[in-house]
Amino acid sequence: MHGRRTTSRQVLALTLMVALSVLSLAACGRQTETKESPPRPVRTTTIEKRESLVPLTFTGRIEAEDEVSVAFRIAGRLIANDTKIGDRVEAGQVLAQLEPQNELSALRQAKAALSAAQGQLTQARNHYERQETLLAQGWTTRANFEAATQARQTAQSQVEAAEAQLSSAHDLVGFTELRADAPGKITATGPAAGEVVQAGQMIARIARQDGRDAVFDVAAQMVRAAPGDMQVTVSLTDDPKVTARGRIRQIAAQADPVTRTFEVKVGLTDPPAAMRLGATVNGRVETSSGPVIDIPASALTRINQQPAVWIVDPSTNLVSARNVDILRFDQAQVIISQGLDAGEVVVTAGVQAIHPGQKVRVLGSGP
């Protein structure tokens, strides 16, 4: 009985020794595998500093490149004003009319004054000719002849003055009709028929058909940073597929007293017909923010709850983690403000499967 118990203990001890040996061998095998595991393949990029272009978008409107306000040169009461916003007009077309009674009366008076002056000139000329003949025959004095000469010159001057007055009267009658001086489209209208208007008061505003401007209200710092020949891409707000390109044509010399922004006019090159006057548009420009470091978004990971990247040592192909500061990012690209220098090698693919101190193999290079 005692011999059996001893044998059982020996068997148990032998079994434990065998199990410990197997575990020890397995552990040694794992260490050997770890030490002998091949470098993990990754993709990398070499850091370079590039000029960064920052997109800026503004909202504005379409205006005529050449827009003028038309007005009467004289005051009077409107008897006709059929202009409507959006109407197309041709050069010479009558837009509005004033009551012409006063001007027609002045014209008749000018005609009568000219006729009287011409009659006096005829009489003065006849008298001069008689005095000239009598003087040659010795039947008159030199004083009478000089008086006749003076009277003829005065009458001639009165005729010239009457002719000028008649021409002015004709002009005043013509000024009672307001005509378009160039083809275009009416964008604004003034007083209606029956109102009394003053000289120079806007009756209609005409956008000439010479070109189109996209007009934006831009902050002062953007105006200072923008070069004068900057190219702008303009698109309709309600249909971004309708686009046109242009360059800055004019920047207001003074800021708006309320918004403190500057009006910037962009001359459009061959704008499509859909960009009608008054349409709301978006303008897009790209300005340089200086040299920056950008990396693919796939290179970014998180270490210690902070954005980080994996740096590859080219001499040993070992990786190390480094936290970085992000300036801005989108779905494809990350702009780094601090943490990286030009010439460093960053892992861009395989970042989730490596650990500090691990040896890697850059895809495309030898083993």
C-alpha cells in the first residue's frame, strides 16, 4: 500500500516537470519568433516645405461694368416716363419728356428777335452804302460815314447774338426730351409722370452692354494681402456650375462707413448669359500663407491623447512616435504648424500596426 502511494507521487511529479518543460520551450519559441520577425512593411513620405494656398470665398453681386444715370439738363414737369426696370433701350431712344411750353415760347421769341436784328442789319447796311457813295462824291462828311460804319457793325453783332439765342432756344426744346446715349438695360427708375424734377435729378439708370463686374465687400486685411492682378473664380450662388473668371479691376479708395469693408470690382471675362445683373454670386480666390509642412491625413495617429506621427530613422529603419501641432486639415491633407522639419521621413500607411522601436521596411526598397 505504501509502495503504490509513492509511485503515484512520482508520476505526478514527473508530469509536472514535463509540463513545465513544454511551457518553457514554448516561451523560448515565442521570443525567438519575436526577435526573428521580419521588418513590417510601411509607406513613407519625406517632409518638404511648400507654399500654401488658402482658399477664400466672398459673396457679392453682378453689376454692369459701365452704368450711368441719365437726367434732364433743365427743370420741368414730367409729362411722360415709360421706363421700367429691365427694359432694353437703344441709342437715341426717348426715355422721358418734359412739358415744352416754356421752351417753345422762348424759341419763338428767339426767332422773332433774330428777324428784327436781321431787319436792322439790312437798314444799317443800306445807310452805310449810301454814306460811302456820298463820301466818295464829296456830298457827306467823314463823321457821317464813320457813324454809318459803326451802326452797321452794331447791327451785325445784334444778328449774331440773336442767332446764338435761337440756337440756345433750339437746344432747350431738345432738352425737354431725354434720350439714351448708348444701348443697354434699365436698372433703376426715378420720378413718375406728373412730378416736377430738377436739373440733374436721376430719371433712369442704364447698364451699358460693355461688360459685367462681380462686386464684393471685402475686409481691409484681405484687400492688403490681395495682389492687384489676382484671378477670381465667380459662380452663381443658386447654380455653382455656372462660372466665370476675372481679375480685380477696381478697389474702393475708402471703406464703407458702416461695414468698414472695401468695395472690390472684378471684371469678368466672357460671363455667361445666366449671370444677369443683380444675381448673387460667390467669388473664390487662393492666397498664399507662406511655406508650410503638409502630410497625408493617413499619416496622422494619436499618442498620449495628442495628434502624432511615426518618424523613421533612415540609418536604422526604426520608428519613433512624435506629437505634432495641427494648423488645419481636411479629408486628404493635414497642415502641420510645429513638430516636423524638412527632410524627416514620416510613415503614411501602416501607422496602426507599428510600435515604438520597431524596425520597418519601406515598400519599394530592399529587404
